[in-house]
Amino acid sequence: MFISPMLLRKSEEPFDDSRYLTELKLDGIRFIYSVGEDGKVRMYTRHKNEVTTRFPELKALSLPPGTVLDGELIATDNEGKPDFEAVMSRFMSRKSVTPVSYVVFDVLQYEGKLTIQLPLLVRKELLAEIVPTDTPLLSKVQFIEGNGSAYYDAVKEQALEGIVLKRKDSRYEIGKRSANWLKVVNYQFADVLVTGWRKAEFGWSLKFADSGEYAGAMELGVPAEAKRRVYSLTVAYETKDFAYLEQPFAVRVKYRNLTKAGLLRLPSFVSWADPH
């Protein structure tokens, strides 16, 4: 049984509020895990792609029939931190042997009955009964009450993805992006040079301002005014797929982290920057 997951809204800053639970934001793949009344296991991504056969080690988690869980599928690096590239490598290749772990943060159905109308804190208590012991394959997201600012500071020190703040009394809103669940992402910032653009689907080609090395492509968060400004600049030369500027210009971007190839992950426009 697939249930479209509840989604997060953004908060620019963490905050302290005892009405909220604070959790670590895990850098992985959103994952719905369903055990039918007949005991048959089905696994889905947030977009309803069934991926049961890709993760055979997760088929025997000893969960009761009639259960649907919501969580994150992760892989970890040598320091035990979530490694997005590793979990995506496992997801994309059937030949990959990267170990994965399912970290659960909500229960949507139990014993064949929907639990989405229960307050979050009650669902957390139920989840603790369903998953009483954490294992390398199946565990629960840990949470604290309030203290979002201090938790976020600790996350930044460890270079983790961010935090999630959820109202204790929130119901599970199927398929909706709700203000009752907020994410605060630990963005990194950099000044980069825009060297050109893709001709087909939108994308600006970037270089690091300090080293001149290729930094990836920016596809997100670029306002219309910035696009107009770029497309009015002089093009030095073109290839089949790209147009390259005669004079690159500097912008400030925010991004999740550097990939293993040294590129910006999900860079998005913040502002204009002074050329280096």
C-alpha cells in the first residue's frame, strides 16, 4: 500500500519552541515501507516508484502485517554520516553492494488501520512499539523536544544536512507540503563564475571563483531578472549544447555540499557577487 508522503516546508532559521519536536534531517531517499495484510512487503519512493526488488535485505524486517512506515533510506560513510552519493549509487545500480539502512520517523498504518489522524507524538510512541530495537537495517529517527537552535548548531559543527522541526500535535497530511513540518537546511555558500548556459533545458555552467575549476551547473533558484541579465551578455562562442560568455561574471550561490568529484551539489542563486 502506497501513501503519498507529507512534505516539508522551509524555515530560514532554527528556533526553540516546546510545541515542536526536533529531528536530524537525513540525507537519503524518502522511503515508504508497506507490509500488506498478507505479509507481502512493498517499498516505494516518494513518487510511487516501487523499488521492492532493489533492496532484498529489507524484505524481512519482522514488521507486523497491515503496517505502513515513512522514513529515509540511507547509506553511511566511514564516519557514520549519511552519504547521499552512496545511497544513490545503490539505488541506480543493481550491481552495487553498498549497505543501506532504513531509518523510520513515522507510522501511517498499523494493524490495517490508518494512524494519520493521531497526533505526531502518539504516532512516535506507536512507532517505538513497532520498532522496539534499532538495528543496522532498521532504526528510528531520534528526536528531542524543542531546542532547535542548539541542535542546529551541533548539526553545523558535524557538517550534516540540517534539522526538521515538527509540531507535536500535527496530523499526517497525505501528499501535502505543510507548515507543521519545517526543514532548516545547513547550506554552504560560495562565490562562483557563470561562464555560459545550456541551450536546451535551463542550466548555467559554473567555475569556482578562486581556482577557476569547473564547479557544476546551476539549475535552481535563478530569478527572471538574473536570467535576462545573463542572456543580454556577449557570447564568445557556441557549441552544439552550450553558449559561452566572452566575460564570465560572479554570483553567490548556496549549495548542499561538495560531491566526491568536487562539484557543487544543488547550487542555487543567492545574489550577484564582485568579480575575483
